[in-house]
Amino acid sequence: MSNADAGNGAKRSQFWALYLTRFAEGFGFITLLTLLPTYINALDPQSTTVLGLTVSAGFIIGMYTTGFTLAQTVAVIPLAWAGDRLDKRLVLLVVLGVGAGVYALFPLVDSSTSFILVRALQGFVVTGAGLMTLSLVGQIADVGTRADKIGKANAAAFAASIVGSLGAGAVYDAVGFGPVFAIITALMVVAWVITWGVLDPDPTRVKGFPFTDLAVNRKILTMTSFRAQYAFAVTMVRTWIPIYAGTELAAGGLAVGATAVAVTVTAEKATNMVGQLFTGRLSDAYGRSLFVFAGGGTYGLVAMAIPFSAAIGTGVGTEVTLPILGELPPAYLPLVAFSGLLGVADSFREPASMALFADEGTDDGGVASSFGIRELVWRPGSVAGPLIAGWLMVEVSMASVFYVGGAFAITGVLAFLAILAHDHGHAALSAW
């Protein structure tokens, strides 16, 4: 075997180790998302008074997600700085070790307060694992294959989402919370061992504070105009699809079981996974901006169509009883179809967006910080979005969550197009 073949084999092994870590991260994240309506029903959050202020049930429901995203927000800068300044492999190993302990805590949750606190710890783990794996994939990959490799890493996370959501729903229905989290904890330990054994130490060291220069990077600023708004759309829509499916009829939901909820989540993940096996390669070949615009705009339109699921289902006659899933209301199967379409739309946007940030970070000497900026831009929407959605769900209607979420995606792509058109004219969507 030549040195070149040996080097390519070693690089492939490192990619597979990172894909496995991405799988472990995605498995833990999607399990909690799938079981979120179950936690809402089990913990039954009620309005309460704190220091003379009334805290509504809708706010507490929103905090089930916002506590997670607030922790992510706090963790982004120190984790990204550590990744660029120190060894990304070492940072990743620390995060995976913490993750094993965090997931072991979930079976002990017995109140909304303890759930929110443990979810916050999970936010630290998910952020660290995501930043380090994507940064290392972007750093190891050649520039002409970057979106393709990132797309495959994302596909690994979506594969975990499919296995995790279906498995979590089925295992919970059979034996409860404990075994679900034992599986996740074991997976995190396996990912730690393989990462330690296969991944080479990271030789790059970036002095100073790369966030400063990257924060004024023109391409990153343009992406920010879209991403800051799109964060509201994805966080609200992606989180509220399983909530819509699983919460009780009185709250505007469909009241289906945990396994049926898992199918709604799986539909989006499956189409996104399959799409990203190909769309990343297309983005490498034809550019980034068209894929971001088309994917983001389509996502918004599909999200705004979700409230019509009941009317479509009634018209078509989709009220059925299926093995395992049980009796399903007319809105359920159209909701699953819309969830799948959301995955198709996002599979065009995501690898193109990530590759753009990886390109700029690698060129300017701080790939972890570049992904850190990408995360920070996402945080306001991911923190405020669930609070808005929780309020809308309780005070307005379930449908309003999807109308508002979809509108954020549409305004985001229009702002993105306007800036590109100003800078590049008729070549706007082929500029990058």
C-alpha cells in the first residue's frame, strides 16, 4: 500500500469516527424531542406565582425547549474558542464524557424544574459535540468536497434521528423512560472510545479571538440576515410538529401515542438524511446561495400549510387505524407528509449553509469560531421561538404557531435575496 493510500484510509477512518459521534449526538437530541409531549403530559405544567409574578403554563412549556437553547447560547463562545485555541479532539472527548453522565440523569427527573435543568446540561453537550464534529469534518475535508462531507455527517445525525425517534417511542411505550436513556448513555460511551482510538490529535492552534474578524466577514454577515430569522422558523416548526401530534385534544393536538409521534419526527429526518447524501455534492459543484434560498423559502411555505392537515385529511379520508400506531385522526397522515416535505426542503439548505461557514472559517483561521458564530446567530430565534410558540399555542391556537414560524422563513429568504441582489445584481443566486 502506498503512503497516499494509507493516508486516504486514515482520513476515511477519521471521517467515520466523526460520523459516529454525530450519530450519538443526534440520537440523544431526537430522543428528547420525541418524548417532549410525553414529558408535558406526565409533568403537567401549571401556572404558578414566583416573587409575585404569575408564570403561565405556556411559558413553562416553552422553557422545556428554551432552557436547552439558553444553555447552548452560553456554551457556544467558550467551546468554540477552546476548539480553535486548543485540541478539538480533546474538547470533543470531554463533551462526550459529560454527555454520558447527563443522559444518565434523565430518568431521575420528577418535576418541570428538574427537567429544565437537565435539559440545560444536554444543551451544553449537544452544542459541544456539534461544534467539534462539524469543525473537524470541515477542517479535514478538501475544499472541493467540504459540503459533501458535511452533508454525510448530517446524514449520520439524521440516521440517528430516525433510529432514535422510532426506538424511543417504542421503548418508552413498552418499558418507560429508564431503558431509553440507558441506551443513549451507552452510545455516548462507545462514541468516546472510538473517537479516542481513531481520531488524530488536532494540530491547529489559533491565537487571539477569531470571532472578532469573522464577525465582520461579508459572507457571514449576509448569511446572518437569513439565519437569524430562519432560526425562529425551524425551532418553532420542528419542535411543535411532535407537540401538535402528541398533546391532548384540549390543547389543540391530535393526541396520538408516542410511537405515532415518533413517525412524524422520523418523516422529516428520513427525507433530510437521504437528501443530504446528494445535495451537499451539488452545492460543491454549483454554489451555495441558490440552495440556501430555495430550501429556506420552500420550508416556510410548507410550514404554513401544516394547519390545513385536518381539512386535507377529512377531504381525502385519511382517518384510519394502523397496526402499532392505533387509531389515527384525519390530520395525522397529511401531517406526516408535510413533515417529510420539510426535510426535503432543509436538505437543500443545510449543507450549503454549513459549507459556507466552513469555507470562511478555514480561510480566515478559525473554523470552530466560524461555526460558533453560526450557532450564536441561531440562538435568539431558538431561545425566543419556543416562548412565542408556547404563548401562541395556549393563547391563540395551535395553527398560529405554524403560520408565524413559516412567515419567519419567508422573510429570511427575502432579506437574503435582497442583500445578494444589491451586491451582485442579476447574478445574485449564482454568486456563491
